[in-house]
Amino acid sequence: MKNLQENIHRIKQMMGLLVEEQQDKSIVLLDGTSSAGKSHTLKHLNAVPYYEANNPNQWVIIATDDFSGTGELGADGEERRLKLDHPNIRQWAKENADAGIVSGNYRKDGKEVPENPYEDEYIQNTDPRLWYVAQEIKTGPFKKIVIDDIGKEILQYLPDVKLKYILLHTPLYILLKNVKERNERAKNDPNFKYDDRNVKMVLDQYSQKYEATQSKPDNNEGDPTTVLTKSGLTDLLQKNGMSDEHIDEFLNGINLTEDGDYYIKVRDSYMTPETQLVNVDSERTVYLKDIDNALK
């Protein structure tokens, strides 16, 4: 009987008949590089991990890391995945230590895999954990949800769900300061020993989202207040331990290759009509008003 109810629920989802149910939820995608200040924003909202929440009307956080299945909290992440997998595939997923949603890839490779009615919902070349994030959003009891991620791929899994998309941009001098503070904390506080971040990784994320321009952008398209120069940014990156090779790679990546004044804007290829850009200020306080306004 339970399987029948699950299948009916899935069919309704596919037919778009659950849209009315979903519209009573406030769903926010909080996108930004690692160390951009998303944790500070979530603290401002008094948001808690969804699996720790006891009030369906409080802000909860749903993140890809909640379903990792690896690392220090891997067993808990695996259990959260298994609850959302189809019953047919749960034992297979547990034995293979992989996400059940990717079972179709194993089947294509000629492996024997139990029937999984959900496997066609996996979008190739995306993070499999996003499927689980989407399922928890669709089927969970929470009314105020923040999706914490470093990209916008989750939008592919929620095409019929209304949400607000906030892209949190942090100027490079603040971003690098945040990374440094984060790494110092990871080194000195056992409670955060797994929380360190590689500077190059963070800057790679940054260059995927943003690029330099010599035209001052509007506030909703970029950061019109922070002026960058090649020499100034090079000096900043050197002070943060970047090699000359990686500095050149980053500057080329954001198209900041000549002398003169530059600003940062969101790449046209990354911007969507729904994107609400919020620029973080140096005190990390003023921007919170922009967050509050974006959530109204």
C-alpha cells in the first residue's frame, strides 16, 4: 500500500499537480562561492539544518552536503539519501555506497541493478545529491527553505517550483579575508578541523560566476563600488599565498589582463532572469537589509 501511495505521489509530481501544494512554501536558493558569507546570512535568518528542525514554519537549510554519504558525517548523509530513494534500490545503494538515483548509469554499463522507477530523473553530469535536495524540498513538511549551494544546478531539478534566487557576491578582498579566517579557525579549533578551504578552489568558483569589466555595472548586475587593478589584485593574491602561475590563471579567467580600473559583474552566461544579486559590504551588515528585502 505504501509503495502504491509513493507511486501516485510521483505521478502527480510529474504531471505538475503538486504545484499548488508547493506554492505555500517560501523557497530560496542562496548561491555563492565558498566563504562568500552564506553562513552569516543563514545565521541572520536563524535557519537550522532541516533534520534538526522541529517547527515547520522556521527557516531551514537544505544543502548538498546533507546527502554526501562520505566524510565525517557520511553515515548520516547516506541514511538521509536512503529515505528518499525508491524502496527497490535502497539495499543496492547501501551495498554500493553510492547514490541510488545514479543506478541507471550502472545499468548502462551492463551491471545488474534492481528496478528503480526514479533513475530517469537523474540529470547527467549534475551532482547526484541535488536530486535528494529537490525531493526533500518537494516532499518535506517545511514551509521556509533555504537551499545552500555554490551553484545553480538545483534549478534543473525544480523547474516547476517557484523560488527566489539570491546570488551572494563578496568582493575579492573580503572573500580572501574570509578564507584566511576560516582556515585559521580550522587549524586552531577541533570543532572546525574539516572546515578549511583551498584559496585556489574558492577563486575557481568565483571565476565561474564573475568576470571583470571596465564599465561600471548596475548594482543588480555586479559590484559598482569596488575598483580593481591588475597590480593591486596581483599584490592581494600574492599576500594570500597564491603562486604567480595561479595568479595569472585567475586574472585570465576573469578577463582582467590589462592596466586600468576594473569592476566585477556576473557573467552573462551565469545570470538568469530570476537572479537577485546581493553585494556583501565590508562590515557584513548592510547587505543583510538587501537580503531581507529580497525575501519579502
